Amino acid sequence: MELKSPSKNIRIMGCAGVIAGAAIIATNSEGFVHTFGVGILAGGLVLLVLPFFGASGRK
């Protein structure tokens, strides 16, 4: 899937990370799997807000 704007690609990956992380956490798994889910969720949140920091420097 090719989109015009790289920031849209980053947002799509961020949404996918948040959804995947939340799904892994929702399975009530323990140990490594739960930690992995939290990592994916955190990474997804970072990717969601990353385009806002890049756009704030441009005019």
C-alpha cells in the first residue's frame, strides 16, 4: 500500500501497534507475552504522536 504522505504511513503503523498491543494485553496473558504487548502498545503510541512533532517544526 503506497500512500502520498510518509506521516500517514507512520500513523497507520501506530494505529496497528496500538490495536495489536491492546489485543495482546486483553488476552490476560502473563509474563513475557504481557510485556511484549505493553511494548507494542507503547511503540504504537509513539508512532501515533511522532508526525505531530515533525509537523510542528515546519511552516
